[in-house]
Amino acid sequence: MKIAFLSDVHANLEALLAVRKKLQDLHPEKIFFLGDIVGYGANPNECIEIIRELADFSIAGNHDWTAVGNSSAESFNPSARHAIDWTRDRMSAASIEYIDGLPLQKKTKFFLCTHATPENPQDWGYIFTDSDAAASFGHFAQPLCFIGHTHYPAIFTLRPDGDIDSDVPLHARLQKNCRYIINNGSVGQPRDGNAYASFGMLDTASSEYTLVRVRYDVETAQTKIIAAGLPHILAERLERGR
Ligand code: ZN
């Protein structure tokens, strides 16, 4: 079965439309969404509607949860806070109800999906480094954990001897005797220096994982952010992918 893992759309409709089009070519059997539909971008309600329709299941991210008042914006920087206040004022009743009903994690026999970390997902911790990953491998039982949140694609591998290493491969064949934490990057606000939208595809039959990058209309997304009165930095960073 081919499964697509999407994360961190951040109300960037142009990026999400480009990813949806790419998914039509790749035709995965399942699409899982790993959190943060809203925050930063100018089209929260439109993106919620698309994810609702597109994803077989969704979990909430910290921006989603903060927009509906389930988490505090305390740790947000000023532009993130500005954007979340702007978002909250514009979310429809249907959008709020949908986001408020999302779980924080999804478990199957083979993988755990969580926006931030497997442990204490509501604390919104980050997995950036091998030692961050080392602290998390003991908190899920499945071979695989799919995450978002950092907006940096990465595969953290726990080898049978206990060693952990990480890489950002475009293609990887997952080994049966290893366990993995996989970050699929961000659809709507990539931060790894590549401005293209990012998501992951897993073929469960061949154990092959692919990181997919998709070009999208960055300029329109930027124009909308500025027209909405959102901080200019949120528009500028889209073209830098930082
Ligand atoms: Zn995010």
C-alpha cells in the first residue's frame, strides 16, 4: 500500500493545491495528515476544507490547537502570535469544530503519527537532533513514527546495536531490523533551504520511502499574506525556504 504523509500546511493554499495535484499523479491509497493546517498563511478555512476531504485521518498540531484555544501561544514568536490571532478571528464555526475534534496522535500496528514527539505530544517538543530522537524512541512500540513540527525533512534510524543516525535522503529502503522516526518536512512553510513543498510517500510492500518536493506558486501565497496584513517576514521566508 502506498501512503502519503503530509504535515504543516500552515494555511498556504497554493502549496496545498500543488501537493494535491501531485498526489493525483502518485495516487496513494491513503493520505495521513500530521498537523498544523493553519497558522502563518492567509487561507486557513480553505486549507481545512481541503485536508478534511483529502486526508484519511488528521491529527492536530500546535498552531491548530492554539487557534482553537486548546494550547497557549506563550512559546510563539511575535509573528507566529500575530498570525494565530489573525487566524482565530477568521476561522469559521465549522473550521473550529473540525480542529477541536482532532486527536493528537494516531496509532496503527506499524506506526505512530504525532505532530511533535511520541511522548507528551501536548508539550510540543522538537526532534531536531539524534539525541532528541534517542529520547523519543523508547516512547512508542511500533517500527515507525511519523512526525512534523520542525519543518525539516529527516529520517532518524535506530539500529539493532542501539546506534542512532540521521539523514535527509530523497529515497530510502527501510530495514526490518531498524526502527525509524521520519519527518516529512512541511507542505506550506519549508525551512530546510528548499522552497518547494515537501511530503513523504511510503510503499509498505517494498518498504521504500520517498521524499517528494513540489514547486508551487510562492508569489501568490506571498501576495495574499501581505494583503491580509500579516507580518512580511512570513511572506519573505517562503521564497527562501527558511
Ligand atoms: Zn508547523
